[in-house]
Amino acid sequence: MAILVTGGAGYIGSHTVLALLERGEDVVVLDNLVNASEESLHRVAQLTGKTAAFYPGDIRDSECLARVFGEHQITSVIHFAGLKAVGESVQKPLEYYQNNVAGTLVLLEAMRQAGVHQFIFSSSATVYGEHSPVPYQESMPIGGTTSPYGTSKWMVEQVLQDFAKADPLFSIIALRYFNPVGAHESGLMGEDPGGVPNNLLPYIAQVAIGQREQLSVFGGDYPTKDGTGVRDYIHVMDVAQGHLAAMDHLKQIAGFKAYNLGSGIGYSVLEMVQAFEKASGVTIAYQILPRRAGDLPAFWADAELAKQELGWQVQRGLDVMMRDTWNWQRKNPRGYRS
Ligand code: NAD
Ligand code: UDP
């Protein structure tokens, strides 16, 4: 009996694999390493004393999937694999629809053939699009996405709803993450963006260790508390725990259900800078630039549904997110290449 984790060598996937192994689950990872290093799984093994079976393969490769399902008694699939850079998705829409949408279809077909019916999908707050009022609630209509990345997540959610309706054996949960940040408290695992980080916290951390000169704050004229963008940041280990709670809940539901994984609290870019400075003792140089195309002013989660139905809520606040980010960055200035 094992859980297949696609994209399990990546940022959120590797932290979830760690949490699953710590709970005593058998884990199989499938990852093509397009945005990850196998070193993350070595660190998982170092921390847990346990090893996940690893297949360096692609979710679009049905033969590879058949081999994985044939060689292990998979009972459920947690599906992280996909491309995630919003800006890049505008430049390369076909790659994003290929990986994120077509890849998920190949995976679902392989699951159906193998008789595996429990599925957790990495969705995103981006599916609420640009017209939803905050805080975002799961009952709101989704769509109005502003990038091929966001649209790919929206499309997969539509597919999953139809698929679950057509085949009542399937239990499917889409977890809509808000802004995952932070690292494992050991400092051995964390986020390892290749090249210039797109996301706020990895960028701040690289400024702190002197790899980047200063942070560009995208927009100082939003209708928010201090004019900068507001998001709901959530510790990656809380995200990982959310998957364990969803796994347990899958057994009790039939069909499709979506849950927000967020804290319910919004912080501005400048509040994030201040919190990081407090945790690290390092001053972060920044300049305010024009808004970044496609960014929304402010959004955060209504976190009640996951609390009530999954029995899950965040355990780690902003200070822990910052402490762990700084610890990881200092110990691994070149990420997993250190
Ligand atoms: P990540 O890039 O670190 O992890 C994704 C993993 O999938 C990588 O290890 C990559 O090598 C692998 N992969 C990509 N395409 C693949 C394919 N075709 N076959 C096999 N493996 C493939 O990203 P992450 O931050 O860990 O995100 C995990 C999931 O969560 C993604 O689906 C992402 O869209 C979603 N998500 C992430 C965030 C975020 O801010 N990090 C927010 C919302 C949703
Ligand atoms: N942001 C910023 N500078 C950066 C990266 C991000 O000011 O170098 C801002 C961005 O405009 C947004 C917030 O930080 O208001 C979070 O951005 P991120 O890219 O981390 O997440 P997302 O846009 O996906 O919510």
C-alpha cells in the first residue's frame, strides 16, 4: 500500500513526502526533475531515516505510469507535478497546458486503468481570478484567470469535477494553496528557485545574503494598508500537513471537493520585509517600482472550510515562516547545489 506523489522532489512535494514518511506511509515519487533536484529526496531520507521509491519520469509518459502502478500497490495519488511560473506561462502557454492539463489527463487515465481512485490535486488561489471579492471562499464561482498558469489550474478543476461525476468510485480533493513560503525547521530542506526568483520571499532571502542588490517592490500605489500588494502567506510544513488531513478526509467523501489552504490573514510586501528583517537582523534594501503586470492588489483565504471539514488550520505564524526561510537560506546559499 503506497501513496504516489508526483512532483515529489519539488518544493511543496518534498516537504509533503517528509510528512508522509514521518507518519509511516509508504511513498513513491515520480518527478522529471525539470524544476527540482534529487538532493531534496536525499535530505528527506536524512531527516526521516526512511526512503521514498523514486522514478525519474514524466506524468505525460503513460508507459512510465503503467510501470509505477504495476510495481507498487498504489492506493492514492497526490499530484504536485506541473509548471508554476506565472510570467513564463504567458510566454509558453503550450508548455503549460501540455504539462499541467494534458499531463493530468494522462495521469487520471493511468489511475483509472490501475483502479486507483483517490486523488489530491495542487490547485491555487489563482483560480478565483480577478473578479472575486476577498476573502476567497470555496463556494464562489471560479474563473476569470489572468494567465495560462491560472487557467491551467482552473481547467484541471473543471476536468476533475466532470470526471468525479462520471465515475462515482473516485474521491478527489483540490487544495487551493495561497502563498506557500518557509522551509523545514532543520534548515536542510527549502525552496530552491533556479535563477532569479519570481516570488517575494526567496527574493528577499537572496538580498539578505548579498546575492541580489535590492528587492524590487512591485507597486506602491495599491488600495491597501501601505500601498503594496497583500497576500496570504502559509508555511510549507502547514501546507504539507494540509495534505495529510486531506488524505484522511478522502476516505470519507465521494466526488469532488475543493478546499483553501491559507491562514486567513493578509500581509503586505512591506510587512513581509519588516518581518524578515526582525527575524534575521539584516536590513533589506528595496525600491518601489511600478506594478507587475497581472498582479492583483490583495487577496487572502477564508480558511473556515478546511478547519471545519479537514480539521486543519495553520500552526505556524509569520515569525516562524521568516525564521525558517532565513535558516534555510543561510545554510544553503546555493540551494541544493551547496
Ligand atoms: P515545484 O516546481 O518545486 O514542484 C513541481 C515539481 O514537479 C518539480 O519537482 C518538477 O520537477 C516536477 N514536474 C514538473 N513537470 C513535470 C512532469 N511533466 N512530470 C513529472 N514531474 C514534473 O513547485 P511547488 O512550488 O512545489 O508546487 C507544487 C504544485 O503546487 C504545482 O502544481 C504548483 O502549480 C502548485 N502551487 C504552487 C504554489 C506555490 O506558490 N509554490 C501555489 C499554488 C499552487
Ligand atoms: N513581489 C514584489 N517583488 C518581488 C516579488 C513579488 O514586490 O520581487 C510582490 C508581488 O507583487 C505580490 C507579492 O509580492 O504583491 C507576492 O508575490 P509572489 O510572486 O510571491 O506571489 P503571487 O504573485 O503568486 O501571489
